[in-house]
Amino acid sequence: MAVANVAGSLLGTRVALRHGAGFVRVVFIVVVSALILKTAYDAFLK
């Protein structure tokens, strides 16, 4: 698990530096929106 954590942080850092803050903001909004939709689905429709 520690190896995956380090690998993810290195990959995330490289992507952020290569594509900039705008790309990171879009990815963050997409991931948070997906988590909100999944939580709402689990709470109300399941």
C-alpha cells in the first residue's frame, strides 16, 4: 500500500506539473462530482 501511495503521488505530481492547475482543477471537480453522485445513489436509490 505504501508503494502504491508513493507511485500515485509521483504520478500526480508529474501530471500536475506537465498540464498545469487548470487540468488538475477539472480532474478534481470530475472526481468529486462522481463521488457525490455515487453517494446519492447509494443513499436514496439502493
